Amino acid sequence: MTSSTKVLDGGWGWAIVAASFMAQLLAYGSPQSVGVLYPEWLHTYQEGKGMTAWVGSLVAGVGLIASPICSACVDNFGARPVTIFSGVMVAGGLMLSAFAPNIQFLIFSYGIVVGLGCGLVYAATLTITCQYFDKRRGLALGIVTTGTSVGAFIYATAQNELIVLYGLNGCLLIIGAIALNLMACSGFMRPLNMPGYYLKQKAALERDTEEQLFVKSPFDDLKIAVGSATTTPEKSLTVKELLITIDSKDLSIQTEKKEGPLAWLVIMKAIKKKQKAYTKYMQSLYEILQDQEMVAFCIAIFLFSLGAFPPVLFIEDVAQSEGLIEEVSVIPLVSIGAIATCIGKLALGILVDVKWINGIYLYAFTMFAGGLALLLIPITKSYIGLQILTAILGFFSGNWSLTSYITTKIVGLDRLTQAHGILMFFGGFGIMLGPPVVGWFFDWTQSYDLAFYFSGSCVLLGAFILFLLSLPCWNRRPSENDKPEVQYTFTCEKVASVA
């Protein structure tokens, strides 16, 4: 294989960017435009808005909460196998949703299955992109992550038209079939580094081969013909069987030469080693949560997710409930919000690189502006006004692109994995709770007014907490983590957790 340093920042890397962009578009297109499907589910299943909202909240929140598991899968098996498996999950979940007999089954098929598939796609695409880019990594990741917003813009209109032509079930079947193209995208994801699972098998296979060399002639095992440089099919079969079974022999190889208490000592030593690593990991998490700015950022992420995500799900129903429009328009509000979010990600990403702009204060400002837009939604009595507020809220919702940058500034690159995992947990938890809470407010008051006042207040409270606890007057002790520049490692093991 060609040296990895020779293939960075160009060449096949741009094919990786295109494939990752399409993968995120195909996976997140329907979940990010779930607001178009929400009124149809209300009409089909005749459930309360709070119960129905669990579908949209889970499909967005489950992938974030399960991000450590998704990243571990990519690290161990590689981006290509994970993307193939996620394509089966996303497509299968969407097609199962077409046959959902009740809202509880829909929560499982669309909310959990599709949500986990999206989380796997996100982890795989970010990781493989980081492996192929170094100096241009920011540009490459920016292009890849806009796939979610572009997908939401396209799918909002497409799902609206498919529902008119083929009904809700036909729409989900067609969208599910299109999602199978995720497996085609995985074909471009050629790995630069062998994943951890295969490295372990390769090491075990080499060790086993070395042991056999002292017992048998290599010509007997490998079935190599004299004077021939090729091997027979028997050799390939032997290697394949060894690759499948050798992983389970790792511990037995260490214990087969020891009997009785000595074997148990080896096992107990391995267990204690795992416990020590786990204790060290938990201690690192505890130290991260001792940082005041980090705690403030976690609270802000939770409150912003709790308040700012529900409009993605409810905004179409708000327009219909207020009588501003009879049915979803040709360009839905969800599409307007999605394209504004795409622009916001790029614009805020450029602003945060300006030296005199503080990333935390910029994030607090975006929360403040988004909170004001949420408070204005209940008093807006025209569809044009609702379109403007949706665009404003969508633009400032692009602040998700700042999370990894701010996290690195607070805790440093060495702890990015754990810190970003904590942030994503708080964000996913807020996204899961937000839509059901707003739905319950409507079921209780038969109006969205109080619900959006609650959402806007949560976002404004988060902005105030983040700004207040990040002021220099707190005299936060200087740390080696406060570095003006960030040097990323090529292995991307730390960056993978951003997913």
C-alpha cells in the first residue's frame, strides 16, 4: 500500500469527500425533513402530538447518544463495512415504517433503527474523511457535513410530492429504496489504515504461522508448488478460516501453556488491566467536568437542543394549525430552514477562525438570536413572517459546526474524545426531550404559543449561562490546553468521536 503521507489532501480523497457527502445526504435526508411526515402521522395514527413527536426526537437523538458505540465500530471494522451495515439499517427502517400498524412500532422502526443507522453513517464518513485530509481537513469536513442540510432541503420537497402521488406508505418505501445507495457510496471508501479488528487478526495469524514454522515445513502448510509463485485455493481457504477463528484464540494461546491456578492468574491479570483502563477513563471524565467552561457548554448544548430542535418537527404543523396555509407548500418551511442551516455552518465556521472573535461568545450570541426567533414565532400571523423566522433560526442552528472547535479550545486535543462524547450525550438528550415536551404542551393547551415561549426561554437561559460562566472575571486557571493552534494527528482516533 502506498504510504499514507503521499495521498493526503487530494487525489482519491476528493472521491471520498463526494461519497461521504452523498452518504450523509441519503441517510439524513428523511430524518432532517421529518417535519413533512409529522402531520401525516398525526392524521394516520390519531395519536397525541406528544406521543407522535417521539418518532422525530428519537431519530435525531439516538445517533448522538450512541456516538461512542458508533465510533468504536468504525475504529474496529472500518468505514466501508460500517457504511454497508448502516445502509441496510436506514433502508430497512424506512421500509418497515411503511408497514407500521401503530405509533409504537413506528417509534422503533423509524426512531431507533433509522436513528442508529444515521449515527453509524456520520461516524464512518467523518473518520474516513479525516484519514484522507490533513491541511485541507476543515474544508473537506465542511463539504461533507453540509450533506445533511442539502439532504433535508431536497427530501422535504421530494417527500411532500411523493406523499401526494403515492401516499405516506409509498413515500417511505421509495425513500427506503433510495437509501440502499448508501452501500454504493461505501465502495469508494478505500481504507488507508487497516482497522483495529483486522490488525488484531493479522497479528494473531502471524504469531500462529511462526509457531507452525518450527513444526512443519512451510511447503506443507501453504501448498505452494515447486517453481511457482502462486498459491493454490487450499491456501486461501486456510487463511480465511484462520482469520475467522484466530480472534477467539488470543486468550487461549496465553493460557494453553499454563494449567490450573496459573491459567486463572493470566485471566485475572487481563481483567485487572481492563479495570485499570476503565478507571483511568472515568477519572478523565471527572476531570473534564471540573472545568467550569466545559460544564457551562454542556448545559448550553442541552438547553439549545431542547428548545431549538422542535421547530424542525413542528413548524409545518404550526403553519397549518394557525390557518396560515392549508397544506405543505411547494418549498416547505423545513427546506428553508435546512438551506439556512447549511449557509450558517459555513458562515459561522469562517467567523470562528477570525483571531479577535471568541468562539464561546459567538456560540452564546447564536443561541441568543435563536431564542429571540423562537419567542417571535407565536406572535407571527403571516406565512411570510414564519418563513423569515424559520430562516433566521436555521442560520443560527448552524452553530453545531462550532462544537468540536470550542471543545478543543476548552479541554485540548488530548481529551477531545471524552469531552465531545459528553457534549453529544447532552445534545442528544435535549433533542430527544424537546419535541415530546412541546407536543405535550399542545395537548394540554391546544396551542403552540406556550410551547414556543418555553422553547425560546430555554435557549435564552442557555445563552445567559454560557456567557456568564465564561467571563474572564472568574480567573480560570491557565492550562496547557489553551493553545492558539490545534495540531491534528493523522490517525484520527480522537476526531472519530466527533460523530
